[in-house]
Amino acid sequence: MARMKNKKKRLEISEEINIVEAASEAMIFAQIAGFTRVGQHMVATAVSELARNIYLYAMKGEVTIRVLERETNKGIEIVAEDNGPGIADIGAAMKDHFSTSDSLGLGLPGVKRLMDEFGIDTKPGVGTKITVRKWV
Amino acid sequence: MEEEITLSKVGMHVTRDCLVVPIQVELHDELVTQIQEDILRRVKGERLKGVVIDLSGVAILDSVLARGVFDTAQMTSLLGARTVITGLSAGVVASLIDLDFEPGNVPIALTLDEGLQTLEPYVKPKEEPEEAEEPEKEIDQDEKDETDEDEELEGYGKDEE
């Protein structure tokens, strides 16, 4: 498993099946980064939630996964990006059980709990970019 | 991997009036809907009293997929059957907790066998071969010990990797 530092993969999300594909890919990256089985599952679940939001709210977008490396340990970074409607009220979106569609909510608080770092950049009418990281 | 995921049919079988649904592929929305329909149709059509949905082959269960599976369990109760969900891995459980998932009152068991046991008041009891004489066990003690040890080591390796 040498030279994984620059390993990076960009996945398009435009069909429902892409959600599980992205999540499965994230699981492989998490394994490469050295996460335990539980950690791998958590990363994959977070990606599933993020990809689902893209599919549900923006119709299409992309998820980029890469392995991070710092002095003490490795980690994983996921960037979920779309040019969808954006989120008008981030405060509300970060509350549990908030939803604007008929499904079960954005799941963003859950994603935040599954990962170590969470960043969101969104503008109504322009799009949303969510960056999350988790360290081994 | 792609081929495996697009499999829409999940094998199901009936044992002791109970529908056993072992899911050995990663789930996606359409597949959950398909499985849900299959289960409800069979429970109703065959007047089954119990269902075990075994998720031991599932690594990724996000909030929507989990809702689909747990809703299926509750739907079967409206058809007079009881559903147990089994085989949730530690990673799936940890994720569901972080997602603040509410499992409702769906019974959970660790393994498929335990799931069937949970359903025993509702399904046919396990048929014990009454007169079956217990054959003399001739297990080479050394060989047995060796196997156990190997399994244990393998288990550790997986988590540490």
C-alpha cells in the first residue's frame, strides 16, 4: 500500500445507483487509509448520506474522495459538490430531523457526527460544497 | 462490483413458516423497495408468521436505506407476521447511532439463528430428530484446537489491518 498519498477519485452522482457506488468506493479508500472496519463503515455511511443529498436536491453533482496524510496519521477527505438549489438556512439544516423534501432530512448533523471535520459552503441558487474529513 | 450491486433479486426461503431473507449485497433504494415488495407479497400469499431479514452482508446502511428496511419490518406486522432484523455489524450500528436513527420497536437479534429463536412463539418449533442417536464423537483433539486458534487469529487480523 505504498504511495497512497495522492490517491484521489472523483465520482459523478446523477443516478440513484451512484449513491451506493460512491459509498462503496469510500469504503475502499478508508481501508487504504487504515481505518478499522467500524471506521470504514462510518466513512461509507457519511458518503452515502452526502451523495444522497446531491441526488435528492441537486439531481447531479460529484463526490471526490482522497486519502490524507499528515505526520502522525492518515485520514480521508470527501468533498461533495453540486450546482443545485443551495441551502437557505444552514442553521436549520444542521438540526436533527430537518428536511425540505419528503424524505428523512439532509442527514447533515449525522454526517458531522460520523466524521471529525465538517465544512459547508452554500449559496441559494448557486450550489453547495460540503467538505468532511476523518482521521484514523 | 457493479454487477453485484445491480442484482435486483435477493434469494429468500421459507423455513418453519418463517421467511428468511439473507441480504448479501449492498443495498440501494430500488433494491430495498424490491425486497420490501417481495417480502410483503410472500408473507401475505403464503400466510407466513415470521420474517428474518439478515443484514450480515450489508456494510452500508444510511438513514434512508435503514428506514426502508425497518419500515418493511413494521409493515409485515400489519399482515400478521413478526419480523426480526439480524446481522447488523458493529460499523452499521455505530453509523446508525451517529445518524440518530430511530429503530422503533422492531426486534433485533445478533444472528440469523437467534432471529429464528426470537420468532419461536410465532413460528413452527424447530424439528428435533427425536430418536436420533448421538453418534460417538471422534474429533481429533489436536486438530480441533488448531482450527480454533486459526480462526481467532484471522479475526484479529481483520480489525487491525
